Amino acid sequence: MKQNELLKELEARGFINQSSNLDGLNEALNAGQVTAYWGTDPTGDSLHVGHLASLMLMRWFQKYGHRPIALVGGATGRIGDPSGRDKGRPMLTDAQIEKNCAGLRKSISKFIKFGDGKNDAIMVDNYDWMKDYTHMGFLAEFGTDFTVPRMLSMESVRRRLENGMTFLEFNYMTFQAVDFLTLYNKYNCTLQFCGADQWGNSIMGVELIRKKLGKEAFVLSTSLITDSKGEKIGKSAGNAVWVNEEKTTPYEYYQYFRNTPDDLVEKFLKIFTEIPLDEIAKLSKLEGAELNDAKKILAFAATEIAHGKEAAMAAESAAKALFGGGASTENIPSVELSFSEPMGIIDFLVAVKLFESKSEARRMIEQGGIQINGNKVTDWKSEVIPADDIMVQKGKKIFLRVIKK
């Protein structure tokens, strides 16, 4: 059987972690346009780097002529997904969910095109159909389609059982399965993309479609993106690099990829950029100081996709100004702050949002990781004197201009 060109691209770039039926999916893709969905719960108002493998997967899917659906879990977000967690998620208000859904659409729109064209993406919210079910009605329609032994066999459930999984969370996979069935019926959606930690939930949807309709659907999972410590990148882990510029500036986004560990450069070039594979092969052979050139190309290409060419050029210019000299510092991230009297250094750092808490700021100062106008801060009780333009450095790579209002 001829390997589908999209699958060939995805496999060569390292996107494919697991598939429910790769041969069947290959045949479906060769037969014509396929509709696939990827879902995320609105637990935050922006996606982050940990989501990018799935976003880039959808981007390639659309680029090859297929139709992506982005699902935001207005219903499942009210329950909480136990996958990859050892504790439950906090409950969200309706206002928080609405705000977060808007932010997620902004994130996703950076990677795929929405519209009315043949393969333009659409966005759906599972609350639109889940809200119509009563508890009795849901059990009557789907209760016999899920067996407790099968649900308990899922690793996401087994992990949470040890920590007191609630009945609310236990229902999560049934909701996600019904999502797949609903999208199959409404949009002829036959494929679901997911991260490796969502495999069990996604397979339940394939099984439900088979039971209810006697039809085959497919799941394709991607590997999880981890940080330098091997930890999954996510909001709850505290190591997120956000897609929306209000939370992570294009410069900080650029610097994240610029600081890619040497052994991950090839992998990141394949997953986070659209650079042709033959060019990536050449870049991956660079060693020593020359490997920095590959990292710069990676950072620019990834930032251009998420924030546009102009923002990528500005971030590149700012990096040259700080680390290479000779470029304008105008593109270094800046923030305005109103203060006319000396301010404690910890209050100052929190006010300009370099830290979320005073304890984090104090810890960084004690570790010698803060500089003001090039001078290392050694006393967390010291004060910052008002000035029109203050340059703050956090660690080795994060710079911020503070402009007095």
C-alpha cells in the first residue's frame, strides 16, 4: 500500500507516537479529505509550548488539504481531566471558562486557518451538546457502552485512584468519547489527534463509535514535549512558555527556542518549524559554536509561525543587542511602571511581573540571579531608585526594560 504523503511527512518529523490503526488511516487519507479534531480544556487563557506538537500536527494536516476541528471543552473543563495528574483540577466559573475559550481561539488561530473554505478549520465547544443531557438521560443513552473494568484499565485512572479520584473525574473519559461520536455524526470527523497522555480517553471514543455506529474511527497521538529535566511542559508544572503574547512576549518565546539543548535541536526543528527536512538534516550536522546558528534559525522560524515575521525579526534584533552588540535595544521587552519614590526590590520585581510571588523574587535574589542596570542585587531588602529607563536582568537570558510613567 502506498504510504500517504502526509503520514510520510509526519513520521519523518517525529510526530507519530501511536496510532489505533495506521494502515487504515493511511487508506482513509489516500481516499480523500479527512476531518480530524483536537481538543483542549479551557483551564487557561492561552496554550503553551507543551501544546505545540498537536498544533503543528493540525497545521500540517490542514496544509495537506484536510479539515481540522478545534474543540474547547466547555463541558469537560467543568469536570477536570485526570490524565497525567495526581490531584484534581480546581473548578472554573462560567466567566473564567468564557474568557479562557476566547484566549484559546487566539492561540489556535496562530497555527491553523479558520473560515468557510473547504479545508478551513472550525471551532466547537462540547458544552453546546453536553448541556442538553440530564444525568438520567446520559446514563440511559451511554451507560451500557462503558464497562468499569475497561475504564479501570486506563493508566490515567489507575494513577488517580491512589490519590482519591472522584466520581466526577471518573466520568471524564465518557464525555470525551461522546465528543468524538458527536463530531463523527455531525461533521464526519473520523480522526482524533491527542497527546500521549490522552491515548486512553481517545481510544474510548473509537470504541464508542464502533459500538454505536459499527464504523471505524482513528486516533493518532503525539509524544509529550518535555523540558530539560524531562518534565512535561504545562501550566500546572510551572514551566510553561505561553503562545499568546500577553503572557509570554515574542522575545521570550524566541529565547526559549534559542536556548534549546544541543541534543534536542534536530527534534525541535522538525516539530516546531516548517523548514524542509533536507535543510534540517544539514543544520543538524553542525557542531560546537556553529550549532548556535541552527538554534537561531529554529528560534526565528518557530517565532515567525506563532507571532509573525515582524515580531520574529524584532526578537532576533533584541537578542543581538543583548548578546551580540551593535543592534538597537528598542525591541527588548518593556513595561511601564508608575513610581516616584524608592521601591523595595522585591515589590518592584513583582510589580513588573517578573515573578508571581515575593518568595520567588527573594529566592532568585539570594541565588544571585537579578541585576539592575548591570549591577547584581545581593540584598533582598534593597530599593530601586526611580529612573526613566531601568534595565532588569533575570537569570542569564531574560531582560526587561522598565520605563517610568
